[in-house]
Amino acid sequence: MAFLSGPRQSGKTTLARAIATKYLSWDDAGARAAIVAGQAAAARHLDLETISDQRPIVVFDEIHKNPKWKSFLKGFFDVYADNGRIGVIATGSAKMDIYRRGGDSMMGRYFPYRIHPFSVAEIAAPSLPPPEMVRKSRPIPDAEWEALCAFGGFPEPFLRRDRRFLGRWTALRREQMLVEDVRSLTQIHELEQIRILADLLSERSGDQIVWQSLATDLSSDPKSAKLWTEILVYLYFGFLVKPWTRGVANSLRKTPKWFLRDWSGIRDAGKRFETMIACHLLKATEGWTDLGFGTFSLHYLRDKQKREVDFLVSRDNVPWFLVEAKASDTKITPALRHFHAGLRTAHAFQVVRDMPFVEADCFTVADPVAVPARTFLSQLL
């Protein structure tokens, strides 16, 4: 099976339906009744007992809302899909992503795929990456670049390109996430505190999170502040980037950085661009991992001398490349040079927003180098 998880409105259902030949949504009353009645009833509802001229691809959409979704899918796969006669795709929330980390009774029955909003590379070349993983650089039209920067990567606002629609869409998505999803997917009841926290963190994308300070702003305690932030991560409101500490003398060890999943509403231009880079790097590291290229993770660097680099990408637990995000400055920062030399990373990029696209391969340069954001991002995922 394929498990598709990701933020609300990121395109999971659209993608699954484009592939499916058979479709069941938990939100449909008839489909829900068939699923609750058991695997045989669902198979009859899908007409799987009739021979077909093509291999059916069955989609169970929003299946995570079924309290017994794991046992249902396990039984369905074992009876109907284990012989290869049908394919199964299941879509859902973070609950499916979290599940794979625990004791997994379905080991060997599925692959997880984490779905993200649009990126520069996907707009430039909507295809799987090549065997060497890093793509050839490709330009995207100015209008597409400007729309991505202004409206974010979520499909509906990116395609509509209308400020009024973006405002209404953002408010509705936020309400669904902070009320409906908190109630249905978690055991947390402090809805008002989570709303207040979401308001605070909406202005702090790219900032380091000090739990004691955040707790003071919430009139709470650090343990609760951390728990509620983890709920927002769980619901894809944002994500945390931890510092890389191995091989870094006097590094910060416990202070994560916070980033929103949607950069379109960030008022500060510098934070908006850094968040856009962070979201692209998260999509690349998670996507490369899910596609089997290795184990990738996203970090940042900061030591007690206040030298800092925005991002470090590791590959199989070894530092691979560094990224410093800049609006227009092409002069390599001393911190980027310092950490590149100290960690012996293969690449160190100063990614510059205002540089025009250059048809070049950033990943052939070993020394620290300033690269256009359009070029660098087009080589990711």
C-alpha cells in the first residue's frame, strides 16, 4: 500500500483520485457504512469480485478518521491486495505519518509518502527526480515565481492568485485546523490556548523557540507550551528544525527553530523568504527519504559565539550541504565559510532571492558559492 499524509489542502485527494480506479471516502456516508461493515462489504461496494481488464487501484480517502483504520487496512490488504491483484492507496493526516514511527503491525505492507504544497522544482518539471536524485536546473516563468513567493505553494491560492481569496482560504483552513482537527485528532481540550499559541507563532517563523519564554507569553508552563507546539506540528501548522550539534564546538543543543508551513501570510520579507526556503528543504529531505535515496534530515547551525547558518541538510547522518538565505547579498558570510570548513560539507550555498536564474548545476561546486534561489530550488524536489 501507499500511505499519503500531509497538510490540509495540499492535494492528497486530488493526487489519489487521479491515480485511482476505485475510490472510497470516509466522508461519504455510503462508503463509510461499507468500511464499518468490514473488508468484505467494502470489497463488494468497490465491485472487486468482478474481473476487470486492468489492475484496480483502490483509494481509501481520509481513512484515518475511522478509529479502527489500522486493523481495517491490514485485513483488507491481507485478503485482497497481498496477491498483487489490486493496489491500495490510503490518504490521511499526520496520524498516518506518526503511526509509522511506533510499533508497526503493518510492517512490510505499505510505503509512506509525505505530500507537500507546490515547489519551484515541481512547477519547473512535474516528474520524479532522476536516479542521481538532484535535478538539472530549470527556469520557471517570472509570473510563476512571483505567485509562489506571494501566495505560497498550496494549490488553490497559488492557482487563483487573488488576495481576497487567499485571505478567506487562509482563515477557513486555520479554523478547520485549530478547531475541527484539534477536537477530532487529539485529546487536547485547551482550544483557546492553542489559538493564542498559533497567533504568537504566526509572527515568529524563522525564530528560535525558547520554551520558558514562550510559556511566559502564554501565561503557562514550559511543558504545556512544548506540548501545544507539538500539536501544531502534528496538525501541519508548522514544523521545528533542530540544531546540528555533532562536530560543532559550543553549539546550541536544545533550542529548535520554528517555521510555518504556509509562508504567504508572513509580513516580514526576510522571514517570508527564509520560511519559503525552509519549506522547500523540508519537502526535499522528506521526499528523498520516502523515495529511498537515503535518510535525510534538516537542521540549522548556531554556536555560542553567535555564528549561525540557516540550514544544514544531512544525508545518512552525515552533513551534506549548508544553506544561508539572503535577499540580495552575494558576499559569502563568514559563518558559512566557518561551518563549511569545520564540518567538511560537500557544498555551501548562499541562496539569494533577487539573483536572476542561471542555467548551472549548483551541486558541482565544492567551495562556498552564491547561487540564485530560482536555480537552487529548481534542483530539489
